[in-house]
Amino acid sequence: MGYERNEAASSLRRGRSKVVGIVVPRINRAFFSSAISGAESVLNENGYSVIICQTHESTEDEIKALRTLMSNRVSGVLISHAIVSTDGTHIMENIGPDTILVQFDRVFSALPGPKIVSDNFRGAYEGTRHLIEQGYKRIGNIAGYMSSEAYVARLNGYKQALTDMGMEIDEDIIFYDAIVQETGYEAGKKALDLGCDAIYSAGDFSALGAMMAAKERGLRIPEDFGIVGTANEHFTGLMTPSLSSMAQHPYEMGRRAAQAFLTSLKPGAKVGQIVVPMELKARESSNRNKR
Amino acid sequence: MGYERNEAASSLRRGRSKVVGIVVPRINRAFFSSAISGAESVLNENGYSVIICQTHESTEDEIKALRTLMSNRVSGVLISHAIVSTDGTHIMENIGPDTILVQFDRVFSALPGPKIVSDNFRGAYEGTRHLIEQGYKRIGNIAGYMSSEAYVARLNGYKQALTDMGMEIDEDIIFYDAIVQETGYEAGKKALDLGCDAIYSAGDFSALGAMMAAKERGLRIPEDFGIVGTANEHFTGLMTPSLSSMAQHPYEMGRRAAQAFLTSLKPGAKVGQIVVPMELKARESSNRNKR
DNA sequence: TTGTAAGCGTTATCAT
DNA sequence: ATGATAACGCTTACAA
């Protein structure tokens, strides 16, 4: 009827806006843009708009984003924290007492509220076991930052798989803080120097770097050297050889995060931790038994 | 001083919120997420928040998104329209008279306001000329949807290059409405049947499909068949052979769109069309003169 | 059931 | 210059 609703007036009166804030390190990262996409879809269906903030992996920007969202009186915040944020106190200090906080992917388990995480332990476990089953004998690990619980879980999954399959854990062939292509390349070279014939990497870009290192030494993949990455980035299926990877389900995780927010809206309803399974995408880089 | 600003009250009073809406077909597409990332960066620096809406390539959702943004009294809208939206009347009908409208990438030149576009004509021209210079003799074209001015420009650039280099334009080897991998694959097969030894594609995914088709027939790339795509998607540099592509600059375009909004805020200031150049990334798939 | 009035916090305007 | 006041439009509580 030609009438146009004014959300600002509504928000002012109710003290809450029909808006949910999403805080991520970077929007233009496949994982996060898919998660945002999933969250936006279910929130829109339920009458909520979405404000996006990127933190550029800086704790300072994270605080700024939270402040902005608070002054917009958002009903909820879905957040995946910056890798450098080592604990969640700054989050608790900058979020309103009745703003619903949902963490996803990178979470602080000490903070209250719903958390949506990949089954990082199991994923890393399966990725590593897959390599062992393919006959690789000395499997290195490119680990991420130990400030992130997700990377800690992946490291533990890797270690557990080795133990369960009767292999030794050798700290020399675990490469910390390596998640980009360059650091993966360096880690790959060191791993080769130390006699590795395979690597499980907690990231795809670092796995790509390790593959470059192996190719550079003239090794055949997967015959001489096997690699499994993590995240199932789009490029993994397109390269030659294609890169095996533990797939996460970012779109689904975004949807779950949004749903967790919606159910938390109802008084009394409590959502705990939701674990989304990971899935082995076995491709050429680890398929020694081809044919 | 413990005081927390209420943007809702401010928006109500001023009739405008310090928020800009961004409307794109899909957030989780490399081009758009980078453009959003760029826009968000400059808007945040200037005290604006960003509300993101995806239209899923549907005109209906596009209208819904615009309505949501209007009820939030956003100061501006940065939009890249759905491919099926054939004209911009629905945009003009659903946007407030004093909301600043900025179009980017997919634009309707009939609509008023700033427009940020890639130099699609020049880009396609250079991509095609590059193939000719590499010695390919019969160059097909995978074109997109003619409802989009960007794809029309790319088609025209392709034709102009042929004409300028003294080659015939053959409508039989121009494949319309093909922008995804499957349609590119089909187009590739037909192109081969019709004697093409190269293809310029208006998209990277369709170029990938065409490459698959050529590989399937046992052709060597680039010796027997050359390919240039468009958009410089991340995977293009990682595949084997790597795919030559005309790069767009989405992050930069997002920044420019945001800047256009900010300058339009000043009364009297008019921003017209901003053309961002494209850049040839010549890789293996078209490099016949290797060595 | 339907209707009326007060008040949310900011900002523009007007009076001091 | 500084300070008081009214109004933005919606929601909710309360009255009819």
C-alpha cells in the first residue's frame, strides 16, 4: 500500500535492529564467502539483513567491527576470529550483554554461546590415515598457528593417526605457522631434506607450496611423494596433478550458524557446539594405487 | 566515556543511515567477493557500514534486496545486476530518489549515476589479437548473455580484432549464452567440429570446459589448440596447462565504486563512467612460441 | 477487539 | 557560544 517501513524507527523503539553482523578475517576467501553466503540465505528468509565486517586478521579491526555492530544494535553476531586473536576477552568486552554471539570455524571454546566447527580432529586423522593406507612411510605435517583451536585439533588428529597406525611422531617434520603457499614451499623443502615421502597439510595453499617443492626436485607425484591438503579450495580439483584435500562445508556451516542464531532468539533455547564432518576428497596427489 | 552511540536514533532523525547496501548475484564468487572486500575497506574507513544482499541471479530477489535496503534507509547502493535482468526499470522503481546509486561490472548504461566497468571491449580485443599473433588461424568465441552489456562489449571486441587483423567473422563459431564449464565444453566440441584451432572465451569456466573438450580429442595445448579466457580466476594459473586469461581488477573496482559513492555524497559532484583496464595474463594455453 | 498516546536517542532549530 | 526543545516513525502498553 505504498507505505514504506522504517527499520530505523523500529530499531530505536525496540532497542534491537533486524540485522545480524558477520565478522570474518577476509570476505574474499573461498571459505568465508561461502559461509557468508549460506548465513545470508537463511537470515534473509527470516527477515534479517546482514552487515559484513572484515578484520584483515587484526584484533584491533575485530574490536572496531564489534563496536560498529553494537552501535547498530544488531541482534546477533556471527564471528570467525582473526588468527592473531589468542583469546576471546576482547570479544566479550565489546559485545552487548543481550547480543547473541555465534562463533564459527575459528572459535574460542571458553566463550559462551553456539559454536559451529568442522570436525578438524577427525578430518586430519582421516587425511593422515589415507596417506598411510596408500603406503607412504614418513609423513610430515604442515600445521597452522597454535593460537587457533582448529589448527591444534588438526595437529592432534595427525598425531593420533600416526600413533594408531603404529608410526612414530617426529617433531622435526611438523612445520608450525605455515599456512600460505610460500611457507608451505619452505616446509616442503625441509620435509624432503628430512626424508619425508608424504605430507598432510592443514591448508591447501601450503599443500600447493609443498607440491611445488617436490616437483622442483623432480619427484613424481603421487609415486614418489604424496600430499593431502585441507579445505578443498576450488583450485585443488583443477590443478595437475589434482590435490587431495579434506573438504570443509562452509556454506553449510554458515547456514548452521544462522540457524543457531535464530533458535537462540527464543528465550530458554540453548545451542551448544555443532560439529560438521569433513570429507576426504581423494585425488591424484595421493592416489598411489591408481589403476 | 562508557557511552554507546545509537545509530538507529541517528538514522531516524536524519532520515539516512550510515550504511551502504551492496547487491550482487552471489557473494561466493571470486569476482564479487573481492569487489565487496575492496568496497568494504574504503567505506569502513569513512564511517560507513555495509549491508550485503545476494540476488542469486534472480530479478525478484534483486527487487527484494532493494526494498530491504530502502527500509534500512541506506545512503547508497552499489549494485551489479542479475544476468537475467534485462533492463534497469525495476531498479529505478525500487530505489529512493535521494539514494545514491552506483553500478559496477554489470551495468545498465541507461540508468543515471556512476558506473564502474572493466574495459571489456579492449580486453576481448587484446585477448583475440594475442591469439592471432600466436599464429592461430580460425578463432572461435564463447560469448556470454547478450542481456549483459559487458558480454556484448566482449563480443564486439572479439569481432573488431578479427576485422582489424583481416580475418573473417563467422557467426557459426560464436557460441552464445555459454558461461559455465559444461556449456563451454559443448561449445568447445562444436568449435572443433567446425575447424577452429583456438577460442577466445568471455569467461574462465567456459574456457576450462573448452580446454577439456580439446584434451579429450587428443589435441596438444597450445600447439594444436589455443585458449584465452576472461576474469583471471585463481585456478587459471594453477592448472596444467595454465590458462591464459584477461584479468579484471575486482578489488580495485570495488574500491572505485565506494569512492564514487563518497564523492556523489557531496552536493553538485557528479561521477560518470569509470573504465578499469583489463590485463592480458599470457600463460601456457596460448603460448605457441614457447622457447 | 480497536484505538490512542508515550517514548526510544539523536540532531536541527530556536531561544538565551 | 551554549543550552533547551521538538520531532523523526514505530512499538507497546494501556484505555476504551
